[in-house]
Amino acid sequence: MNRICKLFDIEKPIIQAGMIWCSPWQLASAVSNKGGLGIIGSGSMYPEVLEEHVVKCKQATDKPFAVNIPLLYPNIEEHVNTIIKHKVPVVFTSAGSPKKLTPILKDAGIKVVHVVSSTVFAQKSEAAGVDAVVAEGFEAGGHNGRDETTTMCLIPNVVKAVDIPVIAAGGIGSGRGMLAAMALGADAVQVGSRFAASVESSAHENFKNKIVESREGDTILTLKELAPVRLIKNSFYESVKNAYARCANVDELKEILGRARAKKGMFEGDLEEGELEIGQVSSQINEVKSAGEIFDDFVKEYHEARTELLSESANF
Amino acid sequence: MNRICKLFDIEKPIIQAGMIWCSPWQLASAVSNKGGLGIIGSGSMYPEVLEEHVVKCKQATDKPFAVNIPLLYPNIEEHVNTIIKHKVPVVFTSAGSPKKLTPILKDAGIKVVHVVSSTVFAQKSEAAGVDAVVAEGFEAGGHNGRDETTTMCLIPNVVKAVDIPVIAAGGIGSGRGMLAAMALGADAVQVGSRFAASVESSAHENFKNKIVESREGDTILTLKELAPVRLIKNSFYESVKNAYARCANVDELKEILGRARAKKGMFEGDLEEGELEIGQVSSQINEVKSAGEIFDDFVKEYHEARTELLSESANF
């Protein structure tokens, strides 16, 4: 049996990423109800908002689901209390060291997964006691690693270096991408961008339409001096680019970034002055669909591509 | 039958990249003799040197082989004359527009393949009449595209956009990587870095050992203002990085780059002041092996990974 399906008690090794401004209970429960693992993205939620989403998610599905916690989040203790109180079965942590939180969550009977962008951090996460890692490539949307290692290069390295299950992320927008990740040795896939442009995503309609319209080359990994982030090039990005052109220092970059830009772009729909975090794979997304349809498309295409690969014509 | 095997009349859809300073007749003929397609890298050869390599390659193998021509090469006419005179069956072109040269080569009965890093250029290449394209991701070594699109994201886009066969390149250092590329819809793979560290490669021993030693995160895509190139971070790269930090202009960057840095690093073995062009996948290369062994490893691992993917445990 697939190690991730066994670990989370799910049917299909497809995990919907917990993305800020995009991953409410409606999305998480829809994915879990299809037999995958849905994740509530708590990084953009106040403590009381997270609690509401957890409660509603439990009402909407009997299946396991997870909450993602960026470890830099200021109200992290309140989030953790909510998660333990409501017996959320799985937590994905990201953006920080999993050392402190992992034992606390594990003691409460919660499965813990940490998101990494390098093999060294995958090994450190395993040593910290996590149950699995997400290995996320350079092509992924939102915050990302400094080494720029792509999914094709990262996954085989991580699979070789750790014994715990590995979930591939970055560049996976279809069943073919999923099959490629499994070929590289991953146990499961985490899918962000494709679900950001779902009906159930809490992203602003403008942002969803922008994802659908975006073409190859429209995203870039930038602001490496602060926290590297992949976003769609727009007016805000032009300001950043101009700042780089005049050799702006970190303080100037921080000032340009300001506060709440991701909310402005992704939640309020300001496509020019907001920060539009999305992966390179957005070029493959051509329609806003329900999470259920997206899930079915993934499974169908995975099977079709697998059948092709198993045919005599791929037997060299 | 596999479209690339049919097009080139080869047995296995594995192509060894024509790399400057690394791809002599010894390497190309060894790969062709295994049933793949070997390529002589003419970009670092004077016209008389290329002719010698073509003649020796024909003596060393009865099988099809190719020559790679970077289209910015100054002595391109002499190279083309040599290729036509000696009836080289396949030419790979790169770094420029294939419009002018493609009809000339096709008229001489030569198959033409062009290397691209974006879907738009793949479509332009198809319109120019090439027989196939190599779609090369951000993780690839040496000169690369400006959009930074990774192999995971690029291959499905190109496969969807053109009718001609697509050869995947970038991040493919093993049979698992090959299987992943085929899962994404590629007809074949082009492998560079792994063969740069082969016994038959003409790279300096120091450079081969450096590839073996290099770890994840040791390469970077830089010099985007001149021609983007992926290389191993060393003293030369530190100079480039410092120049960026002080907002150096293009002329200063050109001066720092100077001339013949790739030769100095890759062929003369100066690991600090030379330019060491290699892909991210170098982190997976742990031993210098003969081209034949590398080829056999690829085929063996491809089969093992394919068998895993065929098993019931991968049937979701």
C-alpha cells in the first residue's frame, strides 16, 4: 500500500496545499471528500477564523484533513491549541524549523509533515521526528528556497536521503506531473496552484482569472534578500525590479514590499499593486473548476499517462 | 514505435548532449554504439578539429550520430560544409534562430533538431521546418533561457503546442529522470551533465572530479544580462556576484567574464578562475564512469522505475 495513503488514512496520494488566502474549509473538505488530503491554510487566518474553519471542515467531511502552519506565524500557540482541541489529524508546518513544534503535536497524536526545499533540511526534519516531508521545487508558487533546486533534481535527492515518505511539490498541475513525480520516487504529490484556481478557493475572482490567463514565463522568483517568493509579474513586481536595477538595499526592498500585499492581491483582487503568489505551472491552468473536477482530472490523466508509459512503445 | 528512435534510426531514445569541451568523437561514438544518439559538440572546435572528430566518429561507429552547432558560432559555414561533406545524418542547432540553416541542412538530407527553452520558440522552430525540438529546462547546465521555466513545467507545455517529437533536457541524470520526462509526454531525453563526467568526455579531470564532488545548491544560473549560464559557484562566480552587489553594468560584466573562461575551467581544469558549466543534476553524479556504463545504468534504472510504476501499489 502507498505509504502516504497509509500514514494519513486516505485513498489517493493527492494533497491540496495549504495556501494563504486560498485554502478555506470549503476547499479542504472538498478534496478530503474525494479521497485526497485537503489542507486549511492557517497562515492568513486569525485564531478565531482558523477555529471556525476547522469546525466547519469537520462538519463538511468525515475524512482526514490537515492544517498548514507557517512557523513564523505570530499567533502560533493559539493555532496549535485550536488544532489539538479539535483533534485535527494532520499538521503541515513550513517556513521555519520543525524542532520545537513537532514533539508537541506528536504528543497530541497528530501526524506532522514539514515542507522543505533542500535535502539537508529534509534530513534535519526527519531527525526532528516528522512523519513525512514535502520536498518543494523552485517552480512552486509562494515562498520558496534559496538554492533554486527544481522538482526534477530535488525529489530523487530527498528520496535517497531520508527513510520517511516524500511528498513532491512544485510544477505538478496535472496527472502527468503527478506520474512524473511518482517516477522520480515520490510517495505522493502536493498540488497548490491548480487548487488556487478552484471554485472553492477563497482567492479573489480577479486572481483566479489572472491564474487562468497567465502564460509561460509570467511568474518569477524574486525578493531573495527578504524571503524568496514566486509571483506573477505585475506593477508591484516592476517596482521591485526597478529597485534591484538601482541596487536598492534590504530596507528599501522591505519598504517597497510593505505589509499585506499578498492579501491585497490574492484576496482583495488588486492585480497591479498586490502580490500574486502562484507557481510556474499556472501556464497549464486554463479554467476555474470545482475541486472535485480538478481531482477527477488528476486521477484520470494519471491513469491515461500511466497506461501509455506501461505500453510496449515505452519499453526500451 | 518511439518517434525519436524512428526519426534517427536508433534503438533507445537516449541522446547525449553536444557540450562544449566535453563531447569528442570518443563520447559520441560510444553512446551511438550503445544504441542511443551520440553528439559531437562543435561549439568548442576549430573547423579542422571538427572534421577530424567527424571522420574518427564514422570510423568508430556504424550507427547514426549527430553534431551540435551553436548558431552564434563564428565559423559556422565551414562546420556546415564538413557536416554535409561527411554526410553526418543529424544536426542539433542551439543558441539562435534555426530559420536560415534548417532548409540548407534539410536539402542535404540531414535531420535537424533545434534546442529551445520556451514553448514559443518550440512553435517557431516547428514553423522553421525542424524535425524535432529539444525542450531544455532551467535546471540544465550551460547556456539557458531567460524565463527560468523548469523541465516539469516546460515539457507538458511544449508537447501540447507542437506536433513534432519533443526531447526533454535539464535535470535528467538517471533512469528515473528519464521515466519522469517520458511521463510528462517527452519522446526522448537529452543527457548532458551525466556524460560530461564520463571517461570518454574531453573535460579536464579536475572538472570531472568537481562534478562528482558537487552537492545540491552548488550551481547557479547567472549572467542573465549577457547570456544566462548555469555553472558551479567558484572564485570566478564570486567576482560576478560581487559585481552584481555593486550594480555593475553589462560592460563590466563582460569584462569580468573575459574570453575563453569555459575553456579555462572545463578543458584546462582551472577550478577557481574558469567557468564550470554544469546542470543542477550534478548533485546526483557520484562517480566518473564510462559512457557505456552510464548508458546501461540509465536503461536498467528506467526499467526498474517503470516496473515499480506498473505495480499495483502505484494504481490509484
